[in-house]
Amino acid sequence: DAKTTQPPSMDCAEGRAANLPCNHSTISGNEYVYWYRQIHSQGPQYIIHGLKNNETNEMASLIITEDRKSSTLILPHATLRDTAVYYCIVKRGSRLTFGEGTQLTVNP
Amino acid sequence: NAGVMQNPRHLVRRRGQEARLRCSPMKGHSHVYWYRQLPEEGLKFMVYLQKENIIDESGMPKERFSAEFPKEGPSILRIQQVVRGDSAAYFCASSPQTGPGANVLTFGAGSRLTVL
């Protein structure tokens, strides 16, 4: 699995967009980018995934650069309940390898 | 759909006892994964199973740990002769065999093991 690099922590004001970056410069052509999050002591929760194109669902948007070496997860209107550790994972096949992730804190 | 069900949610064992953690995957999911999260640490992959088969156990400790996913019933993670270092949250996840969601894992709420 390709290695990813994320900032260890970020802060965001409630109601504003949270933009979480991820570098994956060694990604291979057939590897997907996945985002999960873990709210304190709960099981990880799937957010979104993509290969080449930008993706959007009810939770978030995923922007993948044209060279696929980095991506950004966007939470359009962050709420206090979005405070969590966010994991960017690049994988091929079914096994997920979690890194350290980004601790996002949404402040009132 | 009840999601991925794990039990017990909390388990207390004394050193040397056995711990059995159970995981029922989502309906229609035939792949099960176990992860461990030590206190204040990240999630570590342990094992990946399909029905009656262990596909990848590269994250399992060599001794005392075993996992199974029988044809009928839940997946079981078994820890023999527990030690204090086994105290952790154990998360199970499942995914469908094929289809668009084949690589999306759904996690359970976890089983928290405390070894006294």
C-alpha cells in the first residue's frame, strides 16, 4: 500500500468548511484513495473513496489532483460532531492500513 | 440492517484466562477483518478472513491469538492466556464479496478487553 502523509492536527470553526489534505506521492495507477474517520473510542466510519475523479456524497467531497499524488477531503459545513481523527488510506485490494491520521477539532 | 455486531462490548479477564470476541458481519458480507487498537495508539490490522478461510493473518501475533470464520455463525477472535498487554479495543469490520462496495469496510463498535 502506498504511504500517505497527513498533518497531525487541524482546527476548524463550526459551520465553516474543513479541508483535510493528504499526500500520497507513491500511489499506483490502480490504487484507490479512501477516507475514514474515528470519533473518540468508536469504530472507524467510512466517509468516501475515489480513484481519479472528484467524488461527492452526503458526508463530504474528495478532490484528487490530476497527477493523483495528493487529495483533499472537504467537509462543507463542519459541526462539533465532526471532531474526530481522519484517516487517508491508499490501498489496493481489501486490506486497510491505518496511519496516524489528522485530529480535526471543530470549535464552537 | 443491524450493521456489524460485536460482543461482548466489554470483557474483563485475569491474566492467564482466555478471551473470546465475537463478530457478526453485516448481512450479505462474506469478508471479515479484525483490528486492534492499544490505548492511545492507532488501528493495527490483525487478520482477514472469508468463510472457512484465513486469507491474510500477517498482523496476528505468532502465539496465543487465533481467528476463525466458520460456515455458520460469527467470526471468533480467541486470545489464550491473556496478559496485561492484550488490553485493547478490538474492532471487527466486514465487506461484501463483490460489487461497487467491495473495498468499503463497515466497522463494528468494538470489544474492549481489560486484563487485570
